[in-house]
Amino acid sequence: MLDINLSSPISIMNELKQKFKDKRLFLNLTQEGLATRSAVSLGSLKRFESSGQISLESLLKLALVLECLDDFQQIALQKKQTINSIDDLYKEKKQKLPKKGRIK
């Protein structure tokens, strides 16, 4: 089966801002209440809910109050390679993550 991903940064940002707003309303919090509890400025929260623009630090502070901070632990996880043979195991063991990147 062909897996087609039609997501874009803009579509994910719009989905994320709506999910955060829905979660805020579900928890019966006003924008002011969430801003106070999270130590994120009200202006930043309003901008996020209208345009999706927010700093990562502020987003994580909001996630903490909205009880979804753990969801961010799943972002950019290294995918485990399926091992089908001893050769695959040997190849995996030889591969090491580089200590720094380089331009190719």
C-alpha cells in the first residue's frame, strides 16, 4: 500500500493550534487563565490561537498546563530497524550516530 503524506508545515501548524484551543476549552480555561497558569503572555497565546505562531518554549509551557507535554517526547524518535538476519544485526552494530553533522 502506498503511504502518501499530504501534510505541510502550515497544515500541521493549523491543526496544532486548533487542538490546543480545543483542549483549553475542554479544560474550561479562558485565554487569560491559560496564559497565567503557563506563564506565557496573553498576546503570545492569542497570536498562537489565531495564526499558529509561537515559540517552542511557549508551546511547551502551554502543553504542560494542557496536560499534553508527554506527546512531545515522541517527536523525531529514531526508528528501530527491523532485524531479519545476523548480517542486519552486524550492520546495525557498526552504524553509529555522528557526533556532528557535515554538509554533503
